[in-house]
Amino acid sequence: MAFTVTISSGSIIKPYEKTPSETLNLSVIDKSPIIRSMDMHTLHVFKHGQEATKVISEALSKALVPYYPLAGRFKESSTGDLQVACTGEGLWFIEAFANCSLESFNYFDDILTVPHAQLLPTPPPETQGIDPIVKIQLTHFTCEGFVLAYNTRHSICDGLGTAQFLNAVGEFARGFTHPTIAPVWDREAIPSSPRLAPPVGAPGLPLALPPMPNFQLQHATIDISREQINKLKNEFQESTGTYCSSFDVVVASLWRYRTQAITDLDEDIEVSLVFSANTRKFLDPPLADGYYGNCFHPVIVTASSKWLVDASITEIVKVIKDAKARVPTEFVKWLISEDHVGDPSAIPLLYTTLCISEWAGLGFNKVDYGWGRPVQVLPIQGFHIIPTAIVGLPPPPSKGIRLMTCGFFFWANCLTE
């Protein structure tokens, strides 16, 4: 039987109460050309959800009160600066119905089976003249389960901020009157200078992406057990006397093995590893816990392919940790430097570059609308353009790390602690 989805005409969910009417400025990171050009898409798979549409739509309405900028619209100032007009117009919500159960897809445990095109929210009809910042599709399956697909523009939130909002929605769905973590806008707390001013684009629209390669990458899912991870972490600690994270050893292993697979052992070339570090605590004073805008800085590690394939995991982890240790200084220098250093979000678009996006610590796996946490949190498939691996979690009760590899167009949200 072919998989089909029947969707509703869609509706607007507005804040439950009157919210401030104002225009808010974005940070220099929010406005960077690469971030402005990107959308964030995530799929959240839940086994249960009685009256899920009613419960979640009401919770969204309540969450949009403290998170009222998400109910607004992007605009541009007279000088071309991207801003958020807090109009209270609401987000776009689509209810949909699939013709099968989640069990028949094994809860999308194999990412290659995910019918992304039918699960992702489509934009409102142009005739409505609506350009919402957030779009959601909730797809019911013939079992009690559902998939919630979430789409937003990257300029409004990074991965941490998106997970923070969805956890707040879950709290309202479970009867909370206020979110546990109060949202903080405070984009002005990230300093800027004239040389960081982004180029002017079309009003309210993302900037054009640079030309993208197409490497025709293949998707794969790899589970790494907690025992394997702990073995490598213990080896590092015994060798160096210092701690390393699960992220460090998993990424070090993946980088080395991928380099072995893509390079000629007789040839020595430069290869790069790219991931993002959460920089909220590197400002003075640090950003508040509820900050939900973009605040990260890229970590780019380069090495000789010959060195990398011959190195031990401990040696590679040392290089990664050294690069992470430089982030506080490099981030602050980028913010205050008077010299033009370009957009730090721009990464080398080469086959020899491996991009990493860390999802395990973002909080997506903790979202609970009243029927338990998701069994899967999935990215959408990208355009087979950039070699990328998402470091996530396997479905419970499994422990360890799940790597989802290929060209996923969502990378700038890593936690590296």
C-alpha cells in the first residue's frame, strides 16, 4: 500500500493573550548571511497522543505569549537590517492524517524510510499573504502515534533555542502555567560593529546561498554503544590524565574512518572537521539561561590526511580539544575586531570537509506533551551537498550515540561540553 497523507487547509495559531506590539532587533549572529539563508526542520516521532491536535495547538497558543516574537513577522529596516515585527499574527499549523501506523515504518528507525515531503509543513497559500516565522505539521497515524514536523527560520533561534521553545510547549500541554525556563530575547547583549553589518537582501526574505556542490552523498545511520564510547574515553583518560566527552571520541573516530575511506593512502591532502560551539557563556556577562537566539562559533580543525589515518583516537581527540579550547578567545576576537574577517558561519564546501551537528544535548529528546518523550528526533534529508553527520541519540531504551550521516542542511547548533 502506498503511503499517503491527507492534510487540512491549515490554520493560524495566535498567542492566547495580548502580547507586546514592538519591533525587535536581531543579533549580529542572527543576521549573518548564512544563517539568514537557512531554515531549520526537525521531525519528532511520538508513540502516543490522544487528541494531540487539540492539546498541542492550545499549548502552542499559550507558549506564544512568553515567546511572542515567534508569532510575529520578519521585516527589514530602512537601512536593510533584519528585524522582527511583533504583530501577534501567529504561526502556521497544519493537521494531517496518514493511511498507516507508525509501527509499519518501525517508527522511522531507518531514516531512509522517512517520507519527508509528505510530513513537512507546506507554506500558506500565496493568496493569504501570510509569511509566518514558524510552520508546523502534525500528522496522525492510524495507531495512537503522531509526527510533529517543525520548521522555522534559523535567524530567530538556534537549535538550543528551538528545543527550549518546544519544551515550553510541552510544559503548557502538561498543565504548567509558566515555562520552567523563562525566555530571554536580549539580542543586544551580543556586541556588534559596523564591519559586521550584513549585506542587504530582499525585505523579509533569506539571502541567496552561495553556489553549492552536489556530491551525491548517501545517507546512513550508525549506532555506537555506550560501552564502545566509554572504552575510548577511558583510554584517553588513562593516557592523558584528563577527561574527554562522548562527542570528542565519537567525532574523532568518525573523522579518521571517513578520511581513510575517501583518500588514497599514497596521497597526502588537507582535510577539515567543522562543528559549532555554544558560546553563550563566553560573553561578559554570560547570556541568561533562557536566551533562545543564535549564539555559537564555528570550530574548524584541519589536518594532513596521512597524519589523521595513522593517528590514535587519543591523538585526534587532543587536536579537537585544543581547537575547542581556543573558541572563547576566537569568538570574542571576532566580535570586537575592527578588521573584516567575513562570516564565521561560512564553511569550506569541499568533499574533504566533514561537518558535525550535535543534537544529543539540545533537549529535543526531552519534549513531552503529556504522553511521554519522542521515540525519534530526525533531521530532514539535505541536498546531498555537504558531508555531514548529526550526533544524536538512539531510540530508547538503547544507550549510546546515533550517527545520522550525509548532507543534512542543518549544522550550526552544536554543544561541545
